[in-house]
Amino acid sequence: MKTVILTAATKSFAYALPSSIRSVRQAMCGRGDCKYVLATDSEEIAASARQLWGGEFDHIICNVNDSTEKYKQASQFIIAKLQGALFDYARDGGFDLAWSVESDVIVHPYSFDGLKWVLESPMPKYDVAVATYWNGQFLCGRGTPEMPIMEDFEIGERKVPENELKKYNNMKKAVDSISRPQNEKEAETARKSAEEFGEFKKKLMMYPPRENVFALNSKKWRRRGWLDHAYPGAAVKGAVLPTDWCGLGCTLLSKKALLASDFIDYDGRGTQDLYLCYHRWLPAGLKIGLNVSVPATHVKQKDGKNIHYVPQFVSSGEFEGHLRLRTFENDPLGLSQKPQSPESIPS
């Protein structure tokens, strides 16, 4: 099957690209029918990536302003523009599988085989296969189009002081009872009330939960947003789990999912990956499957240093197979610092 690897990296966001490319080379070792495509704003980055990949390679130059703050609307448009160009390239090229690998993600050596196996499973039928990685918590879990990532713990499950909980309930009742504004003054009053309620709710969500997720689920089960709380005790090595949402850090798309992937009417509200989950794949009836066995390393920049968030499985004892996390700074071997020639990289 013809496979294309899709990566987007602007000049300021290519800090982990060498390590990412090397990890993909490792995962695709011995597979001839694959091509690496990079969308970037820099010919220099493209030339380095071509040298590192050493195989069939192409790149797309996109004119973008890379100085915007991460997760703001302008930044989301940049990512959507780059990834949209990559999806167009993959469709036009007639590829059977499209593997999205973000430039700050180092994939598991068995990730491609593990994700492809999920797509090949006859029941349930998945058209999107994903690996988890750490971004404050392990990605994937439950959500809805209205709340793309559900809260792990609701207000009523947190240690909220009684007086603040009473105030919250009164504010919620008042906001819920707001009728359609008849004039600009009423509209302004409604907006102000909604904003005040939102800020107060945000404050209450900072309180810790009263009990752990197992105790809370025993009293009232509900769907929760992030992996450890959506599947407590079940997100272990060997598990394949349905997920409502995912990122595009290490995500394999079938041809059917690729055909449904675009950002034509994306308005920048919410991240572009969640837009695909709820406004492209869900309406098309496409399911997302998580293979817990092939988690990826996420590399984030902090104070000029590359922080590696490395998932590891407990290897023995009561918690064997459960995911844990270790972190370290920068790259001890210096592999992220400068490209090596393809001849110096083991095939």
C-alpha cells in the first residue's frame, strides 16, 4: 500500500524535527513504498529534512506568519493551512494511507505497524488510528461536538466550598434563564452575565476532586475527557480503545478518512485537530481507534530547552502494562541539534 508521511514544521517550530524524522525512518525501515512530505515556510528546513530522510521526499512551501502565539486563532490558521496543503497533496497523489506525524513528536518504533493493524481490524472498523502522547495528560478520551474534550471532574465532583457552590448554582440558573435579547442593551447584559459565569466556573474548576476517578465512577459513572480518566485502569499495553478525539501528532488515516480531511470552513475556534474529529470525521461516520501499545514521545520547548516527555510502561508488578512518564532536557546525543548525512544514519 502506498503510504505518505505528512509533517508540518515552520522555521521556529522545527526544533525537534531531526529526531522526529529519525524515528519515522526507524518505524518505516524496510518499506519501499512510502514518501515523506514536509509543509514548511523555509527552504533551509526542507533541505535539511530531505537530507535526513534519505528516501523519496517532497516539500511544500507555504507563506505564513510564524510569529503568532501558540493556540491562538492566528496560530491555528497557520497549522490548518500547512496541514490542509499536506492533505491535498496526499489526495492528489492517490496514496492509500496518510500518516500525520507532527514535528515535535518522536514516534514509537512499532507505531506504523501498530496503527496499520488497527485500521485493518474488521470489527470495530476504524478509519483513523492514533497513538497517545503526553500534553499535560495523555491524549484521547471522550467528548462531543459541543464539548470536544469533556471535563475529567465536574464542579460537583470537586472540593468547592459550600458558599461558592451555592453562588455557582445561582449564577447558572440566572444564565440558563436568559431569554432572547430584544435590544442591544439586553444583549450586552446577557453577554456580561455569561462572561462572569464563565470566569467564575473557570475558578471553581481549579479546585481538586473530592475523590479519585474510581470512587466517583462507583457513585455515578460518566464519560470523561482525557485518557487516564476516560479509561481508568483500562488504558494499558495491549488495549485498543475507541476515542472521540485525538491530535494529529501520530495519526494514521485510511483513504476514506483522508478524503474527508480538509479545513475549508474552519473558523479558527478550537484546535484544527478537534475540528477534523467532530466536523469532518464524525459526520462521515468514521471512527477513531487508539492503540495504547505504541505511545509517542512529545518534545516541548521551555526556556530555550527541549523537554522530552517520554511514555513508558510499567514492566512488572501490580501495575504491569500501565503508562507512566519520564522527562529529560535536550538531547544527550545531540541528534536534534544538526542533521547528519543519510550515509551516517543506520538504515
